[in-house]
Amino acid sequence: MPKPEFLTAQFITSVLTITIVMQILLAMAGLSIYFERKISAWMQDRYGPNRTGFDLGLPVLKSLFRGFGFWGLGQSLADGIKMLLKEDFTPRNADKALFMLAPALAVIPALLGFAIIPWGGTLAFPELTIPVLNWTIEAAEVTVAGANISIGIVYLLAVGAISIYAVALGSWASNNKYSFLGGMRAASQMLSYEIPMGLSILCVLLITGTLLPMAMVDHQSQHGWLIFSQPLACLIFGICVLAECNRAPFDNAECEAELVGGYHTEYSSMRFGLFFLAEYTHMATGAAIFAVMFLGGWHLSPFPGVFEIPGLRAEDTGILAALLKFGVLFGKVVLLIWLMMLIRWTLPRLRFDQVMQVGWQAVIPASMLLVLMNATIVYLGRTSLVEQLIANVLLGAAMFATVRMLPKSTKNKRIRLAGSRFSPLEGEVAVAGPQIDLAREDRPVEGSARLGAH
């Protein structure tokens, strides 16, 4: 039996990469929910999940998992089991076919986007012989990625755009006004912020001259990380990633104070869990492509020639080097996800009109000017790191000065309330803090005892 033509070293590497990375992303999505709770608790001076162990509170499992219940690490597993066991219902008068299709359309693009990420760089695949079938796989240098395709970034944009259909279909099929409003918000927000995202990526393509993520990493190893030479494109891309993932401060599509739960209000059980899985997987994919385009991929040296670590160089193509490169890139992904979580629990949610205003009146014009600037410096051949940084600083200063001269909007102005802390009456002094000493105590019991002693 002759060997199939598609069975090459790159095919085997791609299949193994897809299998391993997909399992890591699925596990990472569950753990991300746990760490989001712990980070929010840390920022709000709480404990967060700290009791649920792997025994899940069952006496049968207590002896088996004794000692593994620390830090509440079993919370994600308990949440997953709860999602699987909860009742799955469909609202009355809902479009059942589209209602069932929407969660799948949400999670599938999220699990497809990571395929172009070069997780481990180049690997020297040895010659492999399959004894039973007598097939020989020729030795070759392969890319440790799910799909080593020439279109690269274009594939990522095309796959990411499919998630809009999931939100639109889920909100429409639910037959719920809150879901419909959330779907409208999400669709308009995603469509709006895909424009500056594409333009910021175009800036990277102009500088690197390639669509291949692998070539972008190689360019940064020779010319320095693009976060230093293209800070404006990096900032715009980061904003767009938050908006595309529906993360705060752009999470108006699921604004609990206004829309109950937004486009997934009527979903329950594992269908509801699929939307969360899609969100956190989108975060991981967005963080990975951010690290590849602006943080040098698996390279630890932000500037060429500063220091080189054995195993992370372009000529290192062994299996240990591939694992080391994967670990460095994955560490950057985890760091960026942590930063997204910090932003969520730090910045307040923007109003939806502010979200659209930021997109169409600030981010999109800025990204268009940025593309024009990069096209000019590429045409003039001024593409060194220092020259790009100077051009970005000058463009940023010009945009800031222009915004200061534009007429201010008269909408949504704060109305002065006489007698409030911001508008005290004449002769009065506004006092906002508590006037009782006990109210200022961090430890009320100890404070009351101390005050009583006096």
C-alpha cells in the first residue's frame, strides 16, 4: 500500500500541535474562570473560591483526594459538572434550530483561530518509518503550528468574523427583547472594531512585509519587538482585542444592569457554558496573536543582539528548543490574559454610545492615520526602530493637539445638584467621609474595644 501524499512531516506536526494545543486551551478556559474570580477577589480584598477541592464535597472522594483541596482549585471542575447536569430548556416561540446553532458558532471560531500561531518555531523533524505499513516519512524542517498556510493573518481575521453570526443568531432566536438588544450591541461593536483591528494589523504587515506569523517573529528577532517601534498600533490592536472578546470596558452586549445577561440571557446548561468557553478561548487566541505580532513571539530579548538564550535562537530546531519556545510564548499568553483580567476589574464599563463614539471618532481615524504614516516611512525607507518610534511619537502628539482644538460635545454634561458634595451651597463645606471614628476602623470589634477604653 503506497504512502498517501498528504502524510508528510509537516502534516504530522500540525496534527500533534492541534491536538495538544486544543486540550491546553480547553483546560485553560476552565482555569481562567477560576483565576478571574481569584484576581477579582484579590483586587476587592476578598478571598474568592477557596473551599471546593477535587473531592467536590463528596464523602466517597474525600479519602482519594485528601490534601488536594487547597486554594479551591476544584471550583472549575464543579462548575463544569454543574453546567452538564443542569436542565437545558428552550424558550417558548424561539427558533430552535438557530437557538441550538448559536453556541456552536461561538466556540468553533475560537477553537480554529489558534491554528496559525507558530507555538514552537521551526522543528527539525527526523526521518520516521512506520514498520507495519512500511511507510517512510522523510526528514524535514517543519513549523510547529496547526496550519502553516501562506495567508496567515487573513485566515485569523476571516475566522474571527464568524463569531458575529453566533451572537446575532443567538439573540434573534431567543425571542427575548433583552437578548435582541444585546445582540445588536455586540454585532455593531464587533463590526466597528474590526476595522481598526485590520488597519493595525496592516501596519504590522507594512513593516514586516509578510502575512506569515512565523516571519513576523523572525523580523522582530532581527529588528526588535514591534511594541517599541509601533506603540500606537499595539495600543489600537489591544483595544480592539478587548472589544472583540466583549471584555470590560466594552462588555455592553452582556451588561447585567441593563440587559439581564445580554445575548445569552435565555441560555442554560452547557449551551450557556459554551459562550463562556468561547470568550476565554478568544482571549487566549487574541493574546497569542498579540504576543506574536508585538512581543517577539517566543523570543525573550526585546532588542536584537542584547542577549541570546540557547534554545530560543532561530537556528535551534531540536525538540527541547521547540518545547522551550512553546513555554515562553505560552507564558506571554498567560501574562496578557492576566492583564485583561486586571483591566476588567479596574476600569468601569463604558456606555454603549461611548463605545461607538470611541470606535468611530477616535480609534478608526487614528488607525487610518497610522496606516498612512507607516506607508510613508516604508516608501521613504525609514523603518529602523528609532525612526518608527519617532514617527509614532510625532503622530501621537499631532493627534492629541488636534483633539484639544476640536469643539467639545454638549451632550451628557453633568448637572449641578445644589447641596451635593460637588456643588455645596454658599457658606457650606461639603464633607463626604464618615464623621464617626468607629466608621473609619478596619477592625470594628477591636476599634470599639479601644474606643470604649477611652
